[in-house]
Amino acid sequence: MCDNTKQPEILIVDDILINRMLLGDICTSLGCRCTMARNGEEAIGQVRERSFDMILMDLEMPVMNGIETTAAIRAMGNKKSLTPIIAITAHNADEIADELTSVGFTDMITKPFHISKIGKLIDEYCR
């Protein structure tokens, strides 16, 4: 959970530039500061270097997918490993929810994503 006296810091992890840009614009419009990563390997590097209040994680990415990345972050075993991680997916939520929970995802949002849903997630996990 984040300190509600500051702007939430959100890490957006997606291999598709337009998705990163759209999520960044939405989160910025909701009062957040955003950092971007193109894949799981970059995301892990970002998490090692700084703290985030929430991570928006695409599932399907090259180099290291969202499931592998989330498992690696959870395995860090430090305070950063407790950061809320929200899966972003085009998959049927009912079909993958158990797998995502078992790996350590905090919540999930399906594509296409809407500003109201992202706002609710930020309010729930960062404010």
C-alpha cells in the first residue's frame, strides 16, 4: 500500500508501446507518476532500483512474461516483493484467475481496460 500523502508511483510493464503510452496517460491523469518497462527483465531491474506503489503487468511479453516476472519479484523476499501487482490480460479472467493468484498477482484487469477500472485499482491499492 502506498503513502496517500504522495503521488502513487506506478510501474507499467508491457511490450507494446501503445499500451504503455495509454496506461501511462490514464495513470498520469489519475494523479500518478509512471515508469515504463518493455518486458519482465526490465521490470525486475526497475524494482531492484526503486520502490513502486503498484505494478501493472502484461502477461504476454518476450524475454520474460508476466507470470515469470511476478514470481521473480515475489521471490525477492523483501518489502518490494509485497508490491501489489495487477495482471493485464486479454485472456478470459475465469480461466486464468487461479493460476495468477497462485503466482502472486494481487488483482487482474482485462483488455480493453477502462479508466474507471484502473482508477478503482489505484484507489484500492495506492490511496
